[in-house]
Amino acid sequence: MEFEAERAAEILREVPALPGVFALRGEVPKAEPYLTRTTDLRRRMTRLLAPPESQSKRLNLRDRVRFIEYTVTGSDFESHLVLYDAAAAIFGHIEARRRLRLHTPFFLRLTMQHAHPRVYSTNRLSKRGLDHTYGPFPSRAAAERYCDAVLDLFKLRRCYEDLEVSPTHPGCAYGEMKMCMAPCNTSCTSEEYAAEARAVEAFFATHGESMLAAIGAERDHASAEMEFEKAAALHDQFQKVKSAASLADPLVRPLPQLAAVIVQAASKRDAEVQEAAIFLLKAGCIAGPARLSTLGVRAVKEQTSVGSSLFAQPLMLQAIPLDEGPVAAVESPEVRAEQLLAGLDARLHPTPDLASLSDHLSLLRRWYYRPEKQRAGEVFLPNADGSWPIRRILRGAARMAIGEPKAMAETQRDQAPEAKMKILHEGREGVERMVPVVSKRGKRAKEPGLAAESPTSNGETV
């Protein structure tokens, strides 16, 4: 919108008092705009564009702003993503990265293209090694801790030198401790070392399930054959592998396979429509938001503790439009969610540049590795076959749109007044029973042995 200092109060009343990102531009086209995010657009703009107070050192841009641009957002995650896109479009990727203080996360890289592969932690991305780059990790210490735990299970080399294989090579301490296959002094063949490297690759790709399944099957076989000492040793090895695999978050995957659906609260531009903001993470890049309507999502159990009765939530069903002809087809929530994810997938570039990939991964790490109580929104990883858990995503969207579950108030039965009882069919064996008497407004409660008073047509009481 166009800004005029004389009509500042009138113009700012049109700005919503909602979270968002805004830019204040001047008359000069090449001048850098004032770009930032805020939790209240109207209040922040009023502070910058209202008449300045006398002897105040607060920043005031009233006489320099000519145009106002803003975008309403629904969450802190969306605000950071919108702010990054706007800063990259205005100032470039390098300046946007500096303004938002984005740093590439740390990963583990397995150099499978090398004659003697090794694993090391790094925060530099290269197109050549993306297929064997695993992450992101919350910090360098976390990446190295996981790397050391995995290398303790295998005999891959840990040295950084370019090996010159020779029988006279002195080797290292890991080779003396039998923790390395020592390819430097031809202690193993190239085929044996390549097989060990493929085992490490399978461990990273499956979060240790490839090794756990083999050890678990061998342990069960030893237990069935009454070889209890061998089974106990295999169980200890199973626990060691399991503890090493637990050091990596479920989000840690090869970058080409890194995918997730992030559900956030949608911007409140229409209070009557219950929608959630959906972001798609694929191959490390983020697309979104797209607004997903929760109409027709049966989230009864998440919203109340009375059960799944439609009496508790009668508005959770979608209305079916009626025509003179056949009944019109109604789009189910599952189909609606699948179409939305397909649309987000089409918006992603098939081969993103490394700068955008690094920045998106930095934004993801900044949000994902927060403490769970401070991380707003939900994240859903794909199934083992690559499909999306559509039902879980819909329930998560309903929780974000409708709100957190509300527990019913507990009934204080001990403090309830003593109810009056009445005997039905007194003296008849097998039929006689006690029932409570419900009091009605304007009438006395019935008591055993007494008839209720009822007025006649002429006003007399019988």
C-alpha cells in the first residue's frame, strides 16, 4: 500500500494486528528497504511511522517511507521462511544469510567414491557427495559423537591422510588395537574393505536396522539351540548397536532422501475457517505454506474425552451439497491432503543450488532441534515405503487448527447432595427396585408413600 504521512493513522488502521513480515520502502528505487518480522504488524509500524516524540532517540521513518509491503504469517517458522525469501530477493543470498545468521548444519559424509572410504563430520556441501551425506545434526559435537559410536562397531579407517598402500607402512594405533582393517599395509584386500564400507553405508541408511536385524536373528537362533553364552554375548552386542543408533535423530537421513511434512498454525485472516499451514521438506528444501482445511476431519478423541460419538462433535462432518440431479461428489480430507502435497512437490526445484539448500537446512535445524516444549508445530516423516501418513497429518492439522484437547471436568460425586429414592413395585419379588427421584421446577419431589399435589381446573388442590 502507498503511505502518506498526513494519512498515517488512517492507513495504519488497515494493517492487521497480527504476526507477519513487512518492508518499508522509500522514494528512491535503489534504496534498501527496512525489512523485519514482528508479532504485531500494526503496533510495530505505528512505532516507526507515528509522529516522533520530542527528544526521542527511537528510530522513526515517517518522512522517508513511501510504500508499505507486508505478509501475515501464522507461526514463527513461517515468519523466518518468509523473511529469508524476502531478504534473498532484495539483498541476495549472501546478505540474507548474514542478516538471519544462518550457518550450514553439520553432517556425516561417507566417501564411497574413494578407493578406501572413511567417515568424517563436515558442514560443507558438495554435489558430488550429496548421496552419502547424512544429517542434519544439531551440532558438530553430536555429529562426531554419532560417528565415533558407529566406527566402534566397524573397522573402517579413521585417518585423514591419502593412503599410499604399502606392506612397509607403519600403520596406526587403531590397527594395533584391531579397530581398523589397516588397508594401508595390505592387512586386508580391497574387496574386504569395500564390503565393510557398504555395511557402514547400510547402517547409516537404515538407522542401524540392517545390523540389528542380523544380530537379533543370530541371537534368537543361538537361544533356540540352547547356546546361552553365545546368546548373552549377542544380546550385549545388540544393546551396544542399539545405543549407537539412538544417537542419531530420526530426521538424520541421506540428503536426497530427507523428507518431512511440517504442520504449523495458519495465519488468522479468516477466523471462521479452520485451516492449518502445511510445509513440505524434500531433499533438504522447503516449500510452502499451503493452507489445508480440516473440514471433515474426525478429531473427536483429540478434542474431548467423551469418546467418538457424533453427538459430542456434530460439526466435524462435511456437508454434502444436494442437486436436482445425482448427488455431487464430495472431496474427502485424504484426497484433499494428497493433492495439496502433490502441489507442494511440484513447486520444488528438481536440482536446487547448494546455497539455497544450505539455508533451508539451517532454518530447519533452528526450528527442529529446539526443546520440544518450545517447538511450535508438528513434523511427520514418511513411511518405510516412501508414502505419507495422511491420516496422522490430518489429525495433526486438526490439532493445530482447532486447538489442544480439552479434558472434561471431573465430577465430584462425593460432594453431590443425597438423592431421594423411591420404591417401585413394592412387595413384588424379582420386580421391586429402588430408583432416584428427579426434582422438577415448580413441583415438589415425590416421596415414598405420598402422592404429588396437582391442581384441578377450578384452582383447587387434590
